[in-house]
Amino acid sequence: MDINRKKQLTAGASILSNIILTTLKIVVGVISGSMSIISEAIHSLSDFGASVLTFFSVVKSSRPADKDHPYGHGKYEDMAGFIEGMLIILAGIFIIYKSSKKIILGEITPAENNLGIAVMLIAVIANIIVSSILFKTSKEANSISLYADAQHLRADVYSSLGVLTGLILIKCTGYNLLDPIIAILVACFIYKTGHKIVKQSVMRLLDYSLSNDEITNLYKIIGNFSNNVKLKDDSLKTRQVGPSTDIDFTLMFPRDTSLCQCHQICDEIENQIRHIYPNASISIHSEPECYDKNCQNLCNKMTKIS
């Protein structure tokens, strides 16, 4: 299956899952009066918004480069990841506010937990399945927006487990203050997840370089050809743009290297890099090893003589 088609189907499945789970949690939260379930409903509502955003971002980013976007549409996914992260953070802050208010004002009411336990169990199972599919596809497509959506749902798994455990404890002990306390703990976890996604998205939007480990791998690949070519100092530049990786560097060749040899070596280096980064956009500039002002003047004189 085409990877762009697979991305769209995966994002669509996430939307459908979130519609069902959000509706269930809202209905059960209102019926039961449980703040922890309502907080999960708010979390799932942000999940739904994020899933819709992810779907449109992967559709947009899969479009080929055009006149207005000569480098492609990859940053739509980075922007979507940033917005998703902010949605998660805002959901966490809202839940903390509402739950703290209940504790301070003493608005703790007994909740009907049987329905809540059933819905939370369904939510845990459904989100484990959907998030696993999202993680798998995001890795295959190197998609930050699908990854953000997967993290969103994985956070929902842990928070739903926390709420499920709390509801069981409340049912067993009758200690209803646990409900808003659990909601606050869930919100803190949600906030941490959102912060991580926002940080990663901002790094991509600001053309942050690849990680040190990834840069080291690139140096190793180029170093395999050290008998024939040398990497120019400080010439290696990298960045992540949506699902694509931009890699740019300059190679220094011995002066007597033929154009055909130069092209062949560049092709071999490029193929090894693409083995690690299939969607990479690689730009290699070639220069003679003796390239400086004196060498340039000499070459110009030789050109005029010939």
C-alpha cells in the first residue's frame, strides 16, 4: 500500500476511535458525576481535535512540491504536531483547575462507578490498539503528526488506567476525595506529554539539526570514502522537515579526480545515506581539494591559455 494512503487511513481510524470514546466518556461522566471520568472526556475531546488535525496535515503534507511550496509541504505536519501538543497542555491545565476547585470548595459528590469502570476498560483496550497502529505507521513514514497523535492516545491509555484504578479504589473504599485527586494526577501526566510534543515540533519548525547520534552516523558513512574524498570542515548541515530529512554538505576531491569518478562516489555516498533516511533530500557540493584563491586564479589562467 502507498505510504501516503496508509497514513491517511491510519489517521482516519484514529478519528473514528476518538469520536466513539469521547461520546461514551462524556455521557458516562455526566451520568456518574465523576470528575475523573469528565477529565478523561476532556482529554479525549482534545484527542479528537488532534486526530482531525493530523488527518488534514498528512493529506496536505503528502502533496508534491509546487510553485508556492518548492520544497514540499512537510512543515504542515510539524505545525500540526505543535498545535496538538498545545491542545494536550491546555486540556491538562483545565482539568487541574476544575479538580482543584472541587477539592478547595469541598464539592465532592459520590459517583456511580460501575458504568465508569466499564467505559474506562473499553477506552484502555481501544487506545492501545489504535496507538500501536499509529506508532507503527509514523515510524514507517517518519511522520511527526502521526507520532504526536500516537503519543496523544498513549497518554490516554495511561490516564484511563489511572482513572480505572481510582474508580475501583473508590468503589472498594468509598473514599470519594480520590476522584478529583486522580483527575489532577492524570492532568499532570497529560501536561508532560504535551510539553514533549511541543518541544519536538518547535525544533523541527525552527530547522533544528538532527541528533548527535544521527550526525555521527552521517560522518561514519562519509568517512568510509576517506581514501578518495574529504568532507569540508563545518559543511555538513541537516534538518527535519515533516517526513523528509534535508542533508547538505561539501566534499573535497583530489584535483586529478575525473568528473565521472566524482559523480560515482557522490552516488555511492548518497545511496548509503538513503538506506538510513529513505525520504532524505541530499545535496552534495563538490570542490577540488586545493580549492583556494590562488588555485582559482591558476585554474582561470589555464582556462584562458587553453
